[in-house]
Amino acid sequence: MWTDHETEQDFLNFGGVARTVSEIIVQAQCRPISIGVSGAWGVGKSSMIKLIRGELAARSTEQENKFIFVEFNAWLYQGYDDARAALIEVVALALEEEAQKRKSGIDKTKDLLKRVSWFRAAKLTAGSAAAVALGLPPVGLIGEIFDLGKKAMGGQFDQDAAAEVEATVEKVSETASGLIEPKNTSSPPKEIHALRTCFEEALAEMGVTLIVLIDDLDRCLPETTISTLEAIRLLLFLKHTAFVIAADDQMIKHAVKRHFEGVNDDLVTNYFDKLIQVPIRVPPLGTQEVRAYMMLLFIENSSLSTNEKERIRGKFCEQLGKTWQGKRVDLPFLRTLNDKLPDELVARLDAADRLAPLMTGATGISGNPRLIKRFLNALSIRMAMSSAQGVGVDESVLAKVLLFERCADPKAYAALIKSVTESNQGKPVILADWEQKAIAGESLELQSPWDGPFIIDWLRLPPQLGDRDLRGVLYVSREHSPLITPEDRLSSETVELLTALLEHPDMASSVKDRLIAVPRSEMSVIMDQLLDRARQEQEWGVPPILDACLVVVEADPPQGQRLAGFLQHRPGTQIKANIIPKIADQSWVEGVFSTWTEDKDVSKPVKSAIKQRKGNGNISVK
């Protein structure tokens, strides 16, 4: 498994871009600069930020710690704090900490923090004043006072209200004393000028350049995005500062357009361009980069030594820098670096070699590093399920089917499942002839939903599936589509109901009337599928799948005994007390409660809930 976090290791030869950015900042020689690192979701902007910091940190060491780094993620503050005040405060706190270490600029940084408090106070009073002016309910502490005043005017002022007034006044007093400096009364223009001056003087006194690294701005709601941009604008173009902002520029422009309603595209572009002096896009990945990335992910999780992994990574990045000369990063190249790789690793690297072209061109992935990781994690999970349940799935077969599930038309995937389930041997016979023709390079005129270049490339991808039993593959993939064997064939109406129950179990009650009309034999298949899905639950309080099972029991009461048997065999540690009232009125529940009462692994709250229900007469007492 691979985590979905940014990395400080360069798997994509982004080091050249990171070195370029760091060189731009160094060459600025304390002059202000802002750099935008742009790219779509998941392409590696956060990793690029980490690499840029690493390059600058190395240079800072060489130049006697000339850089101070502040990382700010506006998305983390969204909904909890004002992004504008939060950014300024994070910067001020970082400068104060650095000033204490350097024994320089201490007074300036303390003054800077006081001015941050003014901004918070301004936000508090301005917001409430604007609300009152617009006839809206005020927010925050001033809102509390406003509400209490309305109580008093309405004759609702009793002893409790008096106590509330006292507590609120005390709270306002404490907050105001912490936010507003009583010795100074100032205006916003004066305070903004003073803050910028103080900020610049503190950096000059310490003799450092502040590097502010801002990430995930394109994940924020428009108002948070704009607040952060306004805070950046407040601190921009001051000496000794450099801002590196990672975001999808299209998302930022969308937020600007939403915020400033009625502005045309040219003004939106101008707003963005005034903030960003040096725009840099994360380069898109080609087949070589995708192949190298997938191989390095497998190598990262292998048994090779740390030093060997790092050596291979370095050689891969070096080779990627030469791909314009026709050099390749593939399995033969890797064997020139290490010809004694474990067989298991070689098999995975071979799969990466074959999958890379499709992972690059398929619209569902398009060479996106984050999506590649998610694909490989899904493959890893399904292989683990296959091993745990003794299914014995071939990893290359599973990878090909998973790729089809991810990137092909859902109707084509449904047709593939149908072909497998309708075959007595579980073989997708519809693929056999197509695969042969695609591999031979013959013309194929496929109809919707099988048309499109992805399908042709996928059919060519080894191994061929037309003569393979895919029932095991579909079994470990059944979280998306139920696997129904030939013996369990259902009517189209029942398949529709089953799919609805599996995909939206919390809405099961809406199909109860339709379930009543389903034949008894097909109801058994529905319960089979629901219980199979229910086995994936690790806690038995009131999971949505339980709602679906109970609705089936209501429609077909004999299924109640099957559900009872299933619940009796759940591990005692999984049972939670809130399931008791959920099932207490069921006719079959007595045996379940008896089993749980005697199970030493079932918690005391569960047993107490059972005892209480018995005492209330919900179930018979023995």
C-alpha cells in the first residue's frame, strides 16, 4: 500500500524544476518574488513544494541559514479560522520563534504579533457591524450581547438571563483585552502600513529571507481562497520575502470569478497575474515517467535495502532527463542497474512495464500520480482479499480487469460481468475474438459501449482474458457489482433491486413493496448477496447494510432465521449497544440475544441493553 501524501523523494524527475525555482529565489537577492506552481489535482504539486523546500534548505545551510520557511495550508483552517488572519499569525509566530533563536529582531516580531491581534479584532467588530447594518443576526460575542439585549427588551429578562449577561460581558472583556490594544486607536490603512513596515524591518534586522510555501489552495471554498490570496497580497512585494503558491490556476481563477461577480475573464486573469510573478506548471507525465513512477513505487515497497532503493531512484531520475535523446526507463534498463532482483518484484515491474502506456492515455487516469497510487492500492487490497479467502487470482489478470473497471464505459463493464456470469466456465467469451484481432492488428469496428481507442489498446494488453475463468476476479471485485452465478440467475427486475440495495442500503425501505413481489428463490439470492457484503463490516451497531437485510426480512419473513444465524456468528467484540433497539422487535431475535449474553467477548453495555429490553417486555424472559 502507498500513502496519499506528498513525498520529499523525487520519483518523477521534478528535481530540475525544483532547482530552477530555488535558483530564481536565490538570484532575487532579497528582492520580493512570488512563484505559482500550477497543475491539476493529484499531479504532484505538493511533492514539488517539498522538493523546492529541500533545495532551498540545502542552499540555506551553505549560506549560513539565510532562509526561514513557513508552510501554510489554508484548507486545514477552512471552517475553523479566518484564513487571512491565520496566515498572518502563522507567519508572525514563525518569525518570533526564529528571532528568539537568533537573538535578533525580537522586539519587531513581538510588535508584529500585536498587529495581528488588531486584524482579528477588526474582523470581529466589522463582521458584527455589517450584520446589524444589513438587518442580519450578528455573530460571535457581539452577537451574544445583541441577542441578550433583545431578550431584555422583550420582557424575558429573568435570573438566568442576568447570569448569562454577566458571563457574556466577562467573556467579551477577556476577548477584547486579548485582541485590541487599548493604548492605540488606528485606522485600517495605518495598521496595514505599520504591519508591512514592521514585517519588513524584522526580516532585515534578522538578515533572512522568508519563504512562505502555500499548498492546497485549490481545495478551498472560494471565500477561503480569496481570504488567503488577500493575506498573501498584504505581505507580497516586501523585501526579504518569497511566496511559492501551489494550486490549480484554473480553480483559483474560478474562485476569483465567483467572488467578484460580474467581472470578465480578462480582469480575472489580471488579478491572478498581479499575484504571481513567475508561473510554473508541473510537467505532465508521459509513458516513460509513468512507467518509472510505477516501478519506483514497487521498488519502494520491496525488500531491497534503503541504499539500493535510493541508488536506483537516482539513476531513474538521471535516465528520465535523457528520454528526449531516445533513452528508456524500463525493465531492461533496470536490469543494467541490478540483475539480481527478487522474482516477485520482477513480476510486478513487468506488470508496470505493460500497464504504463494505458495508465498514461486512459482518460480515467491520464498519468495522474495520485490516481496511479489509488489504482495500485485497489489492486493490492483485492489481491489481499484473494489470498485471505483462498480465491487464487492471477495478479496480471486482476490488474487488467481493474483497469477496465476504472477506465471503460460502465455499460461495457456491466456487459463484461454479464458475459462471465452467463458462462458455465466463467469465461468472457465476447472478448476472445476481439482480443485475437486486436493483437493481430486487424480492423475492429466495435459498437457502443465498446467503441473507443482505450478498448482496442486494452484488448491488446496481456494476458488475454477470453479463455480465462474470471469468476474469482469478479468475486474479489464485488464491492462494485454483485457476482451472480448461473445457478443464481435473476430476473432483470430483481437484479435492479439487488443493485439498489447494495449501492444504497440506507434507502432500502423505499423498495420494500417491490421486494414483496420477488419470487422466494430469488429472495434467497438477494439475502446471500447482502450477507456477503455484510461480512465486510467490522462494527455491528447500525450499519446501513443492516437496514437492507431487515427490509428483506420484512418482505420475506423466513429470511429472518438466516439473518439471525449471521448475527450470532459475528465476533463478540464487533457488537455495539445501539444494535439492540434496532432488532429487539424481531421475532427471531431471542436466540441472538441469548448468544450475545453468554459470549464473554460481548461488552457490558451491549448486555445491559439486552437486559433492559427484556425488562421492558420487548422479548420473552426465560
